[in-house]
Amino acid sequence: MASATTTLHHRTSFAGMLVAIGIVFGDIGTSPLYTISAIVGERPVDPMLAYGALSAVVWTLTFLTTLKYIVITLRADNRGEGGILALYALVRRRGRWLVFPAIVGAAALFADGLITPSISVSSAIEGLRILSPQIPTVPLVIGILVALFAVQQFGTEKVGRAFGPIMMVWFAFIGTIGAISLAKHPELVAALDPRYAIWLITEHPDGFWMLGGVFLCTTGAEALYSDLGHCGRGNIRVSWAVVKLALVLSYAGQCAWLLDAVGSPLRARPFYAIVPEPLLPFAIALATVATIIASQALISGSYTLANEAMQLGLWFRTKVKYPTLIRGQLYIPRVNWALMAGCITVVLYFGDSTHMEAAYGLAITVTMLMTTVLVVQYLRQQQIALPLIAAVVLVFDGIELSYLAANLANMFAGAWV
């Protein structure tokens, strides 16, 4: 029965796409909660900042998420499984040195498993401050995280069935709210022109350093590849078209709101600012559930990553449990409690999601760079033409090294964690 279910989900079908939307896109799908506010920071808003931010986000999603992961990297599956260690298993015969990018990338991905639940849940819960500024959000965030990790030992088979429909509601909601806001400033559609992104980086006084915030829009791309074995390549690719549209509309709506805040620093998170006031309680509740689902995907991915590391002899042996009969759903107690302790520490240390952004961006940038190293070896192994491989190196290494430099500038702002 388990294998039959897995095979069904690997076929391109509506059911498979629903599973993909629920499992694969939670991380990248909740990035609109904090990305635009991270880009703007405490700077006064100006029109070109709004245009440049939207353009940079759209083209980052296009190059890194769509081209690198959806089009290229998803081709590199190890018997249907994805992720940086599955990729390493495919290419390790090409040189012993490849173990180093694999280990570094996997370690950074574990860091993502610490930071994603912390920043995602914090971003959602902080919306309560709009309703009542006196609400203590940190205890609420810690309570949610403790409950989330405590239920892992029982498996997520039953509640997991609701992930897809809930995330469909989430993407429909953020896309609709974004489209309504964009309708007030339809001229912002011009930001699809990549020249606005280039202007932001080269002409704005803080443009290059804003890349650290821009990068947050694509932080879920690596997790997307790691979940290949759960949903199948076809389902991920087709459902990405729907997800990307919703994301672009959400970001466009937030940047449209920025045009109404020109000349002053941000006084509210753009994500919640574009939500009509009567819908705010619903938006906060939905965002909280969506971030819990996103966190669940990262936690499950951390178990899989640890299990793969053990199989490759890269990590010490520890107990692995299978709380359900579904293939690929496992539970590693030591990893679970270590992640919980790490998440609580992150929340207590940083206090709010704004201060977590620097650490989040750096961890994923490192993982993406290491994945690019291994993907290049995979393309060579597949005897892809050298000019195409050279183009992959130039484009993706160029983009990712720029993001790495911007994120390293945040080292003393929390990225060292």
C-alpha cells in the first residue's frame, strides 16, 4: 500500500500536485511574510526601491528557483530521491574531494532546519502585534515550536493529508490579496523589466547589500529539491507554475503598498499591511498554520538528511524510527530534540524575525553554492556540452557569490549563528 501511494504521487496528477503544494512549497511559500520588509529595512521608501525590489525578487525566483532547481537540478535524482546528499551519491566517484562540498552543504541545510521554523512561525505570530502591541509573541512562538516537535514521534500521516488543501488556500489568499493591492498601482507591472533589478544593485546607495534581503525569496528552493522523492519531478514542476504566480502577485502587491509609503521608513510589515483590516485575524491564523506546515517539511527533511548521511558513512549511527507505513516518513529522536533545542535558542537569542534574517540567508546561500558544485559534476558525468556547463557555472556561481557577499556583510548582525 505504501509503495502504491508513493507511485501514485510520483505520477503527474492533481492529487500529486496537491501533495507537492502541501509538502514541497511551504518554505518558499511563506517567504512573502518577511522578504520585502527585509529588503527595505529601516531605509526611507522611494519609488525606485519599490520597482527595484520587485524586479530583483522576480528575477531571483526565475534564475535560482525556476532555472537552477526546477529545470536543471530536479533532473539529478538518485533512484527518485533528491537533495544534496543524494546528488553527492550520484557523483562521488568523480573525486574524493566532492565529499567536502557535500558535508558543508548538508551542514548548512541542517542550519536551515533550525532557522526556518523559528523565523517562519515568528513572522506569522508577530502579526498579532497589529491587533495588540502588548501581546508577548516570544512565549507563543516557543509554545508552538515545542508542540510541533513533541508530536513528531507520532508521525504526521493523518494531519499531513490536510497540508495540500491548506496550502492551496494560502497561495490563493496571498495571490488574491496581492492582486487587489497591485490593481491600485498597475504601472508597477513595469518592474518585470530586469533593468530595474540591475538599477537597484548598481545605482541605489545600499543596493548591493539589499541582496541579502532579496535572497530570502528563494530560500525554499533547496528544500524543494530535497523533497523530490516525496512527490516526483512532474508534480513539482507543474505545481510550481501556480505557486510562482501566487508569490509574484503577493510580492507585487506589497511593493505597490510601498508606493503609498514613499518618503518614510516602514511602520508595518508590508505582508500584513495589504490585508484588509476585517481579514487580519484570518490572515494571521492562516499564516501561522502555513508556517507550521513549512516547518514540518523542513523537520522531516532534516530526518531524511541525517538518515542519508548515516548511509553514506558521513554521520554517526543513531536510532531511526518509522512511526507510519508511508515510505520516506521516518523519525530520529536525537535529531528532533536537537532541532527543538536549537529553534528555542534561536528564538530566545534573536527575539523577533527581523533579527533572524541575516542568519537565515547565509545558511541557504552556502548550501546553494555547494549544490552548484555538485550539479556541475553531474552535468559533466552526463556528458553535457562544455559550453553549457560553463554557462551554468558563470550564471549561478555569479549570482550565488553575490548573494554570499551580501549575506556575509551581516555576519555581526547575527549571520555568525
